[in-house]
Amino acid sequence: MKYVDCPLCGGNVSEKTIIRTGRCNNCYAEESLLNLLDHDSLAMRHRVEWKVNLIISFNDFIESSSFSRIFKYRIVVDFQKVINRLNDTFDSRLSESWLNNVYYDISAYKSPKYLDIIKVFFFSQSLIAFDVNNYPWSVTILDNWYYYNEDILDYYFDDRRCHDCGVFKGKQTHNFCETCTDRRSLKRLCSKSTLEKTFESIEIKNLFLDFVNFMLKSQLQFRTVHDVSNLLVHVFIRMEKLLDSTERNKIISFSGNTLQEKINIKWICSTFESYTQLSMSSTNLRKLPAAYGHFCAFLHSQHILSPDVILPYLRIEGRTVEMFISDKNDRTKIEERILSYPSRFRKLLNYYLEMKSKKIYVLEKKMP
Ligand SMILES: [Zn+2]
Ligand SMILES: [Zn+2]
């Protein structure tokens, strides 16, 4: 392809483009945008003044970004098409799902990024009602809009501030602050499309979300919730394999039958030891004991695992994950010895043993 200089800006441009439009794409976009925003033609196209004003305000917002002319032109075109779909007498709030549908219907670019920016603008004008039940299983709101502030137009394109919540952030290379970055990662992990790729059965998918919610309820940081849940996807996939295909397709009660029977100490040991075969980062390996603790606590909370079960210990040696059932043999030994005592002592000794093992269980639970 032959390149020449653009007669307007001097930039590099293919000869083909010059023959077609007489200028580079950037200059072409700039001129198209100017034409589009010409007040008289806007008024003719949209008839009512509030629509014209909205398009001009939207363009002012886009102008504050460092996007290219082409990007700016395209998004204003999309915005104008959305405005076109609103009634002239519109005086309430449009719903987010309506906007999603309309956007993918009218846009030639169908860019989630454009759509987000359009939503942000409508939010700043109090013209949008966001959908509230995108993550109905979660105690914490994961949607981005919940973290937007009124002055979002002032900070959305400011590289020094978080695009979602507006706090000043350290690294300029990231669009979001740490909390919002972690929340967005968790949201992605729990999104419908990711879950559909990860799990086959609705039951395990829901159980996984219950687990994420269990962690959110403990008011842990988004980072911890994300990292632990992400690490345990492997465990939930193995759990899914426990269910045969007929069980997978019908609604079953996890606490009542199937899983309760199949999830035992042996399964827990082999599942966590199977992490040895995965090539894990050392960071993830370090997080595994905590993840194991959260998982066991979850199984207890769901009554999948009885609280009387003495849990094995998880130990990491180099890159090997080992599980230990330490107390079981000791306990059997003690029970045998108790039997050798006169019967009037047995009851008391058994009671003492019971108390002791409960204490061990509580201590295990307290371990991070
Ligand atoms: Zn040019
Ligand atoms: Zn933020």
C-alpha cells in the first residue's frame, strides 16, 4: 500500500483513502463530527430542544477524553441514535435493560465500552434507572453503577482517578482503583458467561455462587473473595464430577442427600492433594490453606459436612499439597483404652474425650 501525507494534518495516510475522501480518517471523522453537531441540522433531525442539548452535552463530555477523533465521532453517532429512540415527550428515566437492547440494535460498532460511557452520561443526567438484580445471589452489590458518584463526568476521563468511584489512585496505567479492580474481577468470575463456560450443572453453579456469597457475608475484601473463589473453581469442578449425569439435570437438595454422601474426608483429601498436579503460582499456593479453611467452613454452614467430622490438615511441602488425618488414630487408641477401665469411669472419660475433640475442632476453625 502506498502512503502519502494528509493535506489537512500532515499525518500518514494511504493513497486509497485520499482518493476516496481527500483526507486521513482522523480529519474525516473530525469534519463529520462538526457536521453532525451543527445546531441547525441537529434541530432539524431531532425537533425538540432537550434532545439537541443532550447531544451537545454528551459531545462536551467525550471531548474531555483523550480518545481519537474517529472514536469520538463513532460514539457520538451511537449516542444520537439512542436519543432518536426516545419519545419527544420523554420525561422519566430509561431503564438499563431497555438501553442495552436498543444499543445493540442500533449501533454498527456494538462496543460494550461505548455503551458503558453512554450509561455514565445518562447517570450524570439522572436519566437512567439501572437494573438492580444482575447479581441477585450476592449480599454485596457488584454492579459498577452502584459505585458511581454524581460528579462522574468530572473524573471518568481523568487518568489520575478511578473511573468507577472517583478516588485518586496510585498507578496511572490502571483505569480503576484497587477495590474497583478487584470487584470487577469478582464480577467477571461470577458472570453468566464465565459460569456457563466453567460449570455444566445449574446446581453446582449455584453452589459456587453460594460460596462466593458466603465469603462476601464475612465482609472480606473483594480481592480475597475473588482469589479464594477463583482458586476453588477446581474443587467445584471436581464436585460436579461426583454427580452423575442424571443427578446433574434434576434439582437436588445438597444438604439432604447426594453431595452429603459423596463429600467425605477421603474426597476432600484427594481433591486438595490434586492441586499438586496443577501448575500453580507460588502466590496461589500460599493462599491454598486459607482457601481450604473457607471451603470447609462453607461445607459446615451448608450442612454438607457434619460438624463432628475431624478435618484433615493441609500442609504444603515445596510444590506438593499434603493432607493429614492426625487425630483420628489417636482418638481410636484412647477409646480402646477407655474400654479397659472399669465401667463406672467410662462415662466420664468418654465425656472428657468428647469435650476435648470439640475444643480441637473449634481451634481448627479459628485457624486462618
Ligand atoms: Zn489528517
Ligand atoms: Zn474505585
